[in-house]
Amino acid sequence: MTDDSTLESESTEEAQPEKAQGKHARDVFELLATILLALAAVSTAWAGFESAKWGGVQATNFSQAGAARTESVRASTLAGQQATIDVTTFFAWLGAVVDEADRGVIESPSSAAEYEPTPETLSGFTFTRFRGEFGPAVEAWLALNPFGDDSAPPTPFAMEEYELEAQVESDRLQSAADQKASDAGDANQTSDNYVLTAVLFATALFFAAISTQLVRPLYRTATLAVGALMFLGTTSYILSLPIEI
């Protein structure tokens, strides 16, 4: 009896350290799983928040692109109207000059470069009332003697001096609209990327949660490892994405 009791006591003493060691390992595992659960949950929420913010950026950029295009069309319409006025007044002036020269009302200049508007004539009246953006182009064109020099531009509308501010503004607004549309596309892609990271973090959260329900240590460890690797990989990816606050 004494020998049996002694053996049983010794067996119990040997089992206690093993049991304590197993409990410690289980506690460590549960701590790691809890940490992963917490990090994955917070990261999922952050990814969702950023996805929503970038969705707002996308909407804002699309709205601004639409507004810029509207203003660009208005400016372009104004430029077209101004160009029509310039064309009309130019040919009205040119016709008046030819008619008045034929009738002897004005003297024909030896070259276009020497032309000077004659007061109290229709041609002079028209010439002095060219629009501010068009008058300098006509004067620069006449200085090239277009009727005697074939290398001169055919009309003042081909001169570098002829530039419609409204058209320049229209082009600027169109470029701004294109840039805003491009920014909206980038914001949309960023939002989609954050949605992807939210899904991946949620998957890591699932693996971390299910690992605590498994009985076999090997299965528990493998499942938690998969969740941890997925979390780390997704974290590495999300750190490369732009942040919108």
C-alpha cells in the first residue's frame, strides 16, 4: 500500500506542472487572439471610415467637374459670340473701305501698312469701334501688308495678337474639369481599395474569432496564424493608401 500511494503521489506531482504549463499556453494563445481581434476590429472600422470619406471626395470632385464644365460652356459661348462680332465688323469695315476707295471718298493707300482710318466715314467709324481684343490684331495684320505680301496671314484672326479672353478662360475651366474628373476617378478607386481592406480585415477577424473555438492546439494555432498573416499583409497594404480626414 505504501509503495502504491507513493507512486500515485509522485504521478500527481508530475502532472501538475504539465497542467499548469498547458493552462499558461492556453492563456497566452487567448491573449494573442484577443489582441488580434481588437486590432482587426479597429482596422475594419478605420477602413470603412476611410472608404466613406473617399466616397465623399469622389462626389465633391464630380460636382466641381460638372460646375467647371458648365462655366466652360458659358465662356465658350461668349467667345463664339465675340468672334462672330469680330468677323462681322471686320468684313463690314473691309467692304466699306473698298466701296469708299472706289467712290473716291477716301484715298487708296499704297499699302495696307499705311492705312489710317478716315474720320466721318463708315470705314473709319467701323475701324475705331473694333473690340479691344480685335483692334490690335487688325493693326498688327495691316502692318504686315497682307495685300502685297503673300507670306502674311490671310486674315487678322490668324494673328497671335488675336486672343479671346473668354476662350482662354473656357479652356482653363475645361482643363480644371478634366482634372477634377480624374481626381474623382482616383478617389473612387481609393474608396474601393479601402472597401477591399475592410473585407480582408473582417476575414482576419473571423479567423481570430474561430481559432478560440477550436479544441486541438494545432488547429487553433494554424487558424490564428492565418488570421495574423492576413492582418499583417492587409495592414502593410493599407499603409500605402492615402488618408482623408
